[in-house]
Amino acid sequence: MMQSKLRVLVGLIALSLFACNNPVSNPTSITPGPQTSGLQLGSGLTVYAGMVDQSASGDTYHTGLMVYANGANGWKQLMNSAVTVKDISVDSSGNIAVATPSAVMYLPKGGSWSSSSVGGTVNQVLLQGSNVFAATSVGLTKSAVPSLSFATNSFTDVGGDSNVLSLASYSTSLVFVGTSSGLYSTNGTATPVAVAVSPKPLYSAAINGLLGGTSSAYAATSLGFSSYNGSSWTDVSAAAIGLGTPLCVTFANSPTATVYLGTSLGMALSSNNGSTWPTKNQVNMGTSVTSIAVATAGGDTCIYAATPQGLYVYSYGQQSWSLVFSGFPVNKVVVTVP
């Protein structure tokens, strides 16, 4: 059932939303299938996958942080610790920060890992300039890198809410912070101030630049999808979207300006800033999508979707889905292009 739905829905997405390299002539030919080796994930890019710890079952490979670099043959384990990676942040220099359930880990390019606990559950991390920010169950905290020390650089809460759920950045000096009370911003030194207040937890916030001197944002929330135009929120309910509870959101300009929404049942796409989410542009995968990345390299654009079943990859050039790490849960996917 899942495969048949993906064949039809993905074909419709490719036909109606995007100018693919080779237009799909027969949507039913698009068939997702498990594939763990020899998969070309894209030329000239690096894919990072945050895995759920499998060491208790004796599997020490499909755990920690996996990386697929520059079209190399196969995946490599970048972190061999028996940990679950909840979130990943990679800066333009190739430095990496990851969130584990109780700590933040940092890997400078060409260096070695360091780790620091933050006193609570870590939800997300964000590398911004010379700092790493951590969204935690006990507040927003930051540390300078490469030496990690969160104790002297902590905010106790954000807008009276100690449970910080999400982080997003704009430029090198502004951090957006999502909590259950709305969207906040900080320059990294001042206490975060409210950008807008929405009565829904912001599980993920993707900032679509600054327009006319005001910020715009997209948010996946417990009740649906929200977009902020600099003065007010516009909400679309989860029921109106019709694909479960939204869990994550991202935005890409290529090949077409599109908002991608990961939900408890799959993935939805919107080509009008999230105002509408047509059923034909939805992929009911029968599993939750906790992270989405979109990247263009080597003349092809790919969608990467992290799920409990593994990492789904859709190539517009190949017009097909593949499933990496079949049967091994992936929490987070990040793709960087030189």
C-alpha cells in the first residue's frame, strides 16, 4: 500500500511542481525500494545522518553520526560512540555540532570530538559564528567553540518558557528560538525577545530570509503549519493539511520555491508559501518524517527525508525513491554543498 501511494503521489509532485531534468512520462514507474549500498545520493555534496543508537542489539555501525561524502562509495561512521544523534548542525567551514539526548558534541574540521552536558534534555543545536547554541528542556544555552562550556553562558528560559524546542538562524548574528509561547530572537548575548507570539509549540522553525527589514518564518506546530510575515501569524490547521501532525519544516528555492513539511504520516509540499497543501503534492509514507533536506548538486536535485524506517531519498534526475539504512531509524539529515 505504501509503495503504491508513493508511486502515484511522487509522480504527481514531480509533474506538477518541478521542472525536472527529464519530465516524468509514466508516474507509475516511480518505485521506492530498499538500497543500502551503491546509491548515488548526489555529486559533490555531503550527507549527514543522525542515527538512533543500535548498540543494545549488538549493532555498533548503524548508530551515532553517519556521513556520505562527495559521492564516495558507501557511508562512513563519523562518530562511533554508542549514542543517539537527535540533531546536527554543520557550518560553512565544515565544523559539526550534534545533539545527543543529554549532551552537545562538537567536531572541528580536521580535529577530534569534544562533549559537554547541558543539565537537561537537548532538543536541537545550532552553530552560529564562534558559538554553538543548544535548545534544551531547561532553557536556551550557548558555548564558545571549540572548547565547550555551557555553564556560564546560559539563559534560564525564553519568554518565561524553559522548554526550548527549536532553533534557526539568519545571517551570522541573529538566532531565532522556538518555544511553546512563540518565536523569539537573540543576537547571542541579549535575552531573547519576542518576534511574535503563537499559542503552539514550534517544533521546527525555518527562516525564509528578511524581507523589507522584517523577518519571515515558517513553523511546524502541534496544531498545524504557521508562517510569519513580520507582523502576524497565518495558520493552516493540521486537519486542513490532512497528513497527520507536522513535525519539521524546511524551505528551498531550487528547483522551485517550495515549503516542505514533515509530518507524522509523511511529507507535504506547498508552492505558495504554505497557504495551501494540495493532496496531490503529499506523500503518505505511513511513517513519520522528522527531518527534511533539499539539495542541488551535479545537475540534480534530491529530497532527503529522515524517518524511523531509514533515510528516504528522492532524485528528480533519476525520478525515483531509494531507502538508505532500511530498518534503521534516522532522526536527522543535513546536506551540505560546496
